[in-house]
Amino acid sequence: MEQPNDPQQQPQPELAKGYEHREVEARWYKRWKERGYFHGDEHDRSRPAFSIVLPPPNVTGSLHLGHALTATLQDILIRWKRLSGFNTMWLPGTDHAGIATQMVVEKELKRTEKKSRHDLGREEFLKRVWAWKEQYGSRIGQQHEALGACLDWERERFTMDEGLSRAVREVFVRLHEEGLIYREKKLINWCTDCRTALSDLEVEHEEGHAGELWSFAYPLVTPIGGLTEIVVATTRPETMLGDTAIAVHPDDARYTALVGRKVRHPLTGREIPVVADAILVDAAFGTGAVKVTPAHDFNDFEVGRRHGLEFLTVIGFDGKMTAAAGPVAGLDRFEARAEVKRLLAEQGLERGSKPNPMALGRCQRSQTILEPLLSDQWYVKIAPLAQPAIEAVEQGRTRFVPEQWTNTYMAWMRNIHDWCISRQLWWGHQIPAWYCPDGHVTVARETPGACSTCGTATLRQDEDVLDTWFSSGLWPFSTMGWPDRTETLRTFYPTSVMETGHDIIFFWVARMMMMGIHFMGEVPFKTVYLHPMVRDSKGQKMSKTKGNVIDPLLVTEKHGADALRFTLAALTAQGRDIKLADERIEGYRAFANKLWNASRFALMNLEGHLDAGGDPRLAARTPADLWILARLQRAVNETVEALEAFRFNDAANTVYHFVWHELCDWYIELSKEALYGDDAGKKAAAQAVLVHCLKSSYLLLHPFMPFITEELWGVLRARVGAAAWPDSIMEGRYPAVGPVDEAAEQAFTPILGIIDALRNIRGEMGIAFKVALGQATPVHVAVADPATHALLLAGESRRVARLTNVENLQLHLAVATPRVPQSAVGVGNGFEVRVPLAGVIDVGAETARIDKELARVDADLEGIEKKLSNPNFVARAPAEVVEKDRARAEELRSTRQKLTNHRAVMQGSDQPQEEQTMETNNPNANQAPTPSQPVGERVEQAAAAVVEAARDAVHAVQAQASELERKAGPAIAQARKDVKQAVAKARKGVKSAVAKARKAVKKATRKGGTKVAKKGAARKAVKKVAKKAATRAKAVKKAVKKVVRKAKKK
RNA sequence: GGGCGGAUAGCUCAGGGGUAGAGCGGCGCCUUUACAAGGCGCGGGUCGCAGGUUCGAAACCUGCUCCGCCCACCA
């Protein structure tokens, strides 16, 4: 199978019996790539461009299902657009992921060589990271290939490429020149574990941490007016070593006299001023006095600036207390906390404590509790960049899908703080700033020869690197060759869609917006589609620590890339996370198989067919052909509409439904009449329609399932003659949206209804027409509409017969079928079917079936009549709604009448009703031996068990409910909850007991090899009791509700 | 503290002012010559709770409960 697209070498068109994804998927990717299908042509502006930049995965490791989702959705868009005539370009790459990668390599280094990065030194360590990057970067590529992602590999980039590094330096220098990058000493979030500063975004807030609000007293240096101390409360006692003020509210009468006075630090003896600050202090909280630690708390830092306080650092970058911490110097910050409390208690200054749930800031990477520390860092002044990014969205130049994310984006953008971009790491873009011995800073694109201020030649480059997101923020244009003005940029910037997870909307999307607008003068993408998060089948977030991370490669191997892709797409609804379950993938693998076999069917029935490339509708003759073509058009329209709105699930489901349930379940079965028949014209038409539907299905499905569709395309193309088909499906054209032939759809609907009605009787009666009736007994079909009657006469009745296995079908142009005693009747809109079943059917069973149907009709009718008898409805509802309901009521009444008549005929029959005709006449029953005694006993036993279990469940509900009724008075809320739970539990209990017993009954019955009446009896008993249980549970619940409501009113 | 989602069949979810749906699972029948990874049929629902708007609410509004997520410097 080297050249399946070459008709010369094409082997037998017969396909393997089942679809083998491994064999097929392995074959195509390389060929696509070689033929250059993935490459976007920057010189081609004759076609509209459609471009996406792939969110670059971290080089830290391999792809997970989130990446698979990203790749799948983007590939769907790209392939769809390519088939729709766009010049598509999808740019791949990877991110160096500063902290993450450095940590992984450090860990590895420690594990294998027991060395730290400092043991190796910067240069050697970076070599190791590069080696790591080479290894994992290529694995990521393989994973994308396995998924079938048609990435433009010629344009692959890495955030630390030479080109991208140049862009980074360019951006840094320009922003610095514009005064939008500055260096300053202020409080930052410091991770004592990663030993670096972090941006606000890298802080994870842990809610509800069990903290303690601990109070102690600061003694006044000079007691005043009977006051000897000020009591303050803190969640971090160890920071009191760095206190340089006590703050009170200026309007707080209790402390007015103290403002300007001093307290003595109990552990260091320092004198500390009391200041008045209206911003920091809430007089009503605690004692109304706050200790101020400007060097270790963000609020206090501001107070320190406002009041010109001393900034005393008592915690170091290693998380240990500094020398300034006096008695606790050298201790870890948490040890120091205990020690400080002990020391203060010793001095009798402890003033109590209380539990205080609080939010803790942790490092996104290491989960270490962060420490606000004072240090020199580089910042991006963000407000001037944020404003245009806000306006771009306000003006709709970039829109978010789903829309709700607009608010999230806006809220964040409007409250944005300056961005700390320096990191104390080695892996990353080193900051292009140099210092001379005098401390002057030179910022330059290339290593400068001398200090720009004083001319000194001895320069030392800043050792820090930039935040990873600084370089990824440039991704949409840095990857296209910026700062050069390339053709690629001209053709493909702005990109069409940014497709990524909503978890990085701030980290990445917002920054790309700011940078793109600032440096390109244009938004980086027109649409931001934010996909849901992928979770495991239990809804848990996938994480390495939980061990529930799934490697997409394993899934691809097991079920096929097409199945995985389709599953992901089918589950991608807007606004809800994806819970991935294996069974679901299994189901879509079956779908691939279905498509395969439909194609196999076609291949087996294309004898004499030549696709001249003409419109199959011209050749189509039968109503079934026209019907499926109309359905196809409808599916095409819906699919395209869904894709345009990024409703991936709707698009996938539409195609799925069309292919499986319309093309396969209906049309293929219908077409057999023509394909197997003698009418050459009809046969040719059916062949053409079948080929057209399959070809269209391949194209519709190709974005979702690229491999199997390409394979089948090639096979079918070879079979029908290659003239009208491009060599590869990737060169095909996506089916075009167009008007649906509704007349064709409607004309055929009665035929489908007749088949349904007959199948319904067949199923309900548990008989096979062919066997039960044979040639002798006619099945009657009456249609009132002459057009439909003509259709049936013209040959459609043979399709009906084929699909229902009826041998003798008798047509009547009439409202009703002839009244045949002991027959089953089915009625629908404009038709009636009647199956004579004398000697076959159990009259009771048919009566029961009719009753069931009557009940359904009655219920519908009752509802609708009630509505129509309401004068308000008739007066105020739109006329068309009323009219529709009237018509439906009429239809229901007619159906009802027919069924009632039929029932009367049934009942009035003088045939003996209890005659066991089924036993004697049913062919299955012929082989059935009379049940032996033991089997019958077992069945009975099983049935009894069911009844008992169900009864028990009912009793349990009742007992619980009465207990709850008593409780309802005093504890309404709880009682209600309990009732709900009890009822639910009981119902479940009944259900499972019944299910279990049913199985037992079934097993026992099967062993006897018979279908004795006892089985039916047992089952009836089960149903009865189960129903009773449910009913009683409901009744009880209602009663309780009433009680509760009454109690509530009081 | 602020914000955003979600609650619909046993499970996973779609829908959305006018007849409550799909897939999976369950039950029954069918080894029919594309496919048993299949076909046909059946059963299964106080659409979270309470109010309101409306001729009509599962849908819209208000409040509540529970479950997720995001943002936030209150000692």
C-alpha cells in the first residue's frame, strides 16, 4: 500500500473488515508533510489568509491532554479553513519556560549527580538545560504528529532562538527608552525555595488557611494618662522584629494622645513611633492599633512610604531571620514565630489569641509560602500598555469566545499593577542591562563597550533573566521575523484566532494584546477562543501529583488519533470543563469503524458505476435519494454554522448524526432496494448518491478525523475513477452551504413513519414478520395523501417491505386500513398500518400496547386541550402557535379515535383470549422445552426476592419519612434535606434491587432455555412493586413538604 | 470580600418562552450477505429549592442551597 492514491498501483478496493487505526494512521502524516500541505505561503495573497500561532508548550516535558485539545481544535480550524480555500498557516514552537524548566533540570541534576546548579556554574548548567530542551522539544513534535496536527514545521520556533532573543532585546530596549521599563527597589513576592522574585500572577492564593491572630502589648516609653501599653494583633508575630511604627486611626479618641509618642520594642529595645494613618487602620478592628512592618508587608510598605518610616529587613532571601532580628537571628522564619511568641509571653506581654482563617500566598511552582521582601527588580510600567489593549476589545477589534471572558479580561486589565519582569534564575533571556562600577546602568541591544553615562569600559551584565511570559508575550510577531518587516508578518499578522485555555488569559493573552498593539500597531489576533479545561472522568484536574495525567500518545495508540480528536471536539462545549472517559473515546472509535464499513459497503456495490463528476442530483430518481441529499445539505449547513461559531461539539455531533443515523441507518438500508435490483437507472442513481454522500462525509469529517478520511478518500477515489477527485482529500473543497430541498425531505417523511410504525409493532410484539406472517398474510398500509400513495406505488413500498421484513405489503389509498380482527395497528400523521396477527398474537399483549399508546396520546391531548380551552391563551398567544396546537390536537384526536376503535375490535373479538397461541405458534417456542420443575422454582424464587427487596425499600422510606415528619417542626431545613436524601436513596435502592433480581430471573430463565409465562409474571411483579415504591416515596415526600411549608409559614 | 460558571434520565452532558433531548449504560428481540465496534424496539425525568413575570417557564427576573473556578495587601 505504498501509493494508494495511484490508480495504477491501487490494490483491490475491498477494505479490511474492520478499521485498523494503527495501520492507517502510521501512513499519512509523513506524506502530507512531504507534499507541503502544511506550509502557508507568505507570498500568496490571492486567497484570504487564516493563521494561528500554536501556544508554545513548555519544554519541561511531554504533552498532556490539554495540549491534545489545543492541537485538535486548532487543527480542526486550520483544516476546515484550508478546505474552504484559505491560505492557512499554523505556526508551531516551544517555550523555554524559565522557572519550570530550570527546576526540572535542577531536580534531575540532584537526583543523578547529587549536585546543585551552583556546583556546575552558570555556563555548564545552561548546557545541561539546552540538552534537556533538545530531548523534550522533539518529543513534543512527535506527539503533535501523532495527533495529525498540520503544523507548518518550517516555521517552528523556540522562545530562546536567536531570532526571538533579538526580538526580546529590541522590546526591552525600546520600552526602556520610552520609560516603560524601570528598575526600582520595592517589595516583591519572593519565593525562598526558588530563590527568585515573582510577579503577582505567579502567586497562588490559598483560601481559608487556619491562621492565628495573636495579640501582644508594646509598652509605652512614657506612660500617659494611665496608659502603659498599646496592644496589637498579628498573624505573623516574627515580623515584629521589623516593626518600625505602630499605627492608629487619626479619629480614634482612644489613641489621639499617643500619636507622636513612642513605644519600646520588647526584644530589641528600639524606640518605635506611634503614627496616625487613616488608610491602613480600621478603628473598629481588634484594638484599633496596628503594628507596622514596612519591609515585610505590602500595606505596611505603603505606610512606611507615607510616613517616612525606616524599612528594616529581618527576613533574608533564604527565609531565615537576618542579623537585624536580634534574639531570633538565624532561625527559620517559622521557627522564629514560635520563639518570638515564647519570648514575649515570658515578658508577660502576650494578650491572647484567636483563630483567624486567612489567605496565604504560595509560589505557583514550589508551593512555598511566599515572603514579601525588599529588593531591586525590573518592572514594566503597565498602565500605558493596558489602556490600548482595553480599547481594542471595547471596539471589538479583538473579541472573546465565549463572550463571558471579556469581563474577566477587562476587570483584570483595569486593575493591573506594574509587572515585575526580572527573575533570579539562570535559564532565560538575560536582561540586556550593564552596570559600571559607579552603578550607572546601560541598556543596549548588543553588549556595549563602555558605560553610556561615564564611559567606563568595565561593565558587568545584570545576572537576572526575564520572566518567561515576557518573551511569550511577543510570540505572535516575534515568531514571524519581527523586528524585521517580513512577508510572513505582512501576510499572516494579525493572526485569525488565538485558541488557548482560559487559565492563561492573564499570563499570556493579555500580554500578547499589550505587546502586539504596542509594537505592531495592531491587535495580535481577531478572535480569542478560550477552550475548557480537560479533567479526568471524575472531574478532577489532571496533575502529576495526583497521577491522573493521561499521555495522549497512549490514547492514540489504543483508540486512534481520529477517535481521540473527535471525542475532544464532541466534548468541547462552551463554558463547561471536559470530563474525559474512556468509554466515550471507545464510542467514537466505533464511529470511525462505522464510516469504514459504510465505505466498504459502497465498494461492494459500485459495480458499473463511473463517477463522471456530474451532479448526482441529476441522476437521482428516487425520493429516498432526494431525501438523503437534502439531509446532507442540512448537515453541511449546520456543521459550517457551528464551526463558524466555534461550537465544536455541535459541529461534531451534526456530522456524527448524519453519517451514522441518516446515511448508514436509513439511506444505506433504503438504497439496497435499488442497488440489488434490476432497474439500471435507479441503481446508477443510488450509486452516485451514495458516492456523493460518502465523499461529502469524508470532507465534513476531515478536520475532525484526518487520517481515516484521507484513507477512505483514496480508496473510493481509486474505485470510482480519479478524474473528478483531487489526489488527496487535503486538496479537496469543503461542502458548500446552500438551500435545503425541504420538499424532498417532507415528501419522504411518511415513508419513514410507516417503517417506524411497523418496526414498532414488530418490536413490541416480539415477532419477525417474515416468520410470523410469511407470504400469505398481507400487511396493510393506508395512506390518505395521494402523493404519498403514488410514491409507494412507484416502488417505495418495496423499501418499506425490505426495512421491516414484510413479505406481503398491501397498499390502500384510504384514511384507514381494512378492519381485520386480531391485528396490530399503528397510526401516524396521514397513514395507518395494520398487521394481521390472528394466530400469532396474544390479544392481551396487543391491547396492552394500544393502551400504552392511548395513554401517551391522551396525556398529550389533555395538555393541549387544556391550553386551547384557556381563553387567554387563544387570545394572547401568537396566532401561529395557537394554530399549530389546534392542528396537533386534531391529529391527536384522530389518532386517538383510530386507536380506540382498534381496541374495541380487539376486545370484541370472540377469539379465546387466554389461548396460548404464542407458545404454540412462535417458532422460537417450538424449540423450547417445557420448563423443568427446578427452573420454574428458581424463577419464582428470584421474583419473590425482587418483590421482597422492593417492599423493604418502601418500608425504609416510610420509616424514615415518618421520623423526618416529626423532626420537621424544629429543624425544617435539615429535615427537608434528609427527606430528599432518604427518598433518593430509597429509589436507588429499589432500582438496584430490581435490576439485580431481574438479572437473576433472566439467568434462571435462560438456563431453562425457555420463555415461560412465569418470567413475564415475575417481571410484572417486579415492576409493580418498584412503581409502588416510587409512588409511595413521592407521596411521602409530598406530605413532608406540606408539613414543612406549614411550619415555615409560622 | 468581589466576580464567573454549573445543578436536566442510572452516568456524561446538549438544549433553551410553546409536544423535555443525545450518547453511554439497562431491558427485549435479531448471528439479515457494510459493520455484533452492528440492527430494531422498549423502559427511564418534581429540568437544584422558593418566589415572581407571562396566556404559557426547565428556559427570563429575584432570592436561597450545594458544587467548581478566578480575582483580592485588611492587621
